Amino acid sequence: NSGLCTSQCAVCPDGSFKDGLSCSPCSPPCSEDNEFEQLGCSATQNRLCASCDTIPCAWDQELVSCGGSNSGLCTTCANGTFPLVSPATNRTKCAECSKECPAGEYL
């Protein structure tokens, strides 16, 4: 009897994904501060954000432009700068070389 099977397949609307037997809204966009979008929201999966801290860079490279939809880029410290590792984050920042020394010190 064809009257018993009246279910029709449906696609989740934009901004939502199939979560079990129904559609759920996708997570909000990733933070521009210290997250990037590892997987985008689609009809079959939720958005997945990852921490910029998970991007490995060499000891003499700084991670730049990480946040939102951009996973960033490791760039080598330029001339006139040196790699400075933050003990709090264990990340390198390129710091400008000082041309002046404090009293009692020299280059």
C-alpha cells in the first residue's frame, strides 16, 4: 500500500546541518582573535573552529593573519627583528631590534 509511506527527504536550510533526525543551527562564525574555521558549515556538518595555537611554526617564525576564515601563515622574522618566544603562549613574535642600550649596557 503506497499510502503508508508518505515521508519525503528534505535538505536542511542554509545555516543549519543535519543533526541526528533533524536540522540544527550551525555554530556562530569563528572568533577573529585566536580561532580559524577548520570546517565550514554545510547541510551535513556543523562549523568547526580550531585555535590558532594549533598551527605549528618554526622557532624563528611568527604566525600572522590567523583568525575567522583564515588559518594564517608562518613568516620568518625580517631583518631588523628577532624571534621572541612568549613563555605564556610558547609562540614566537618578531620583535624589533633595539638600536639603543639602557644605561650601562652596549651592543
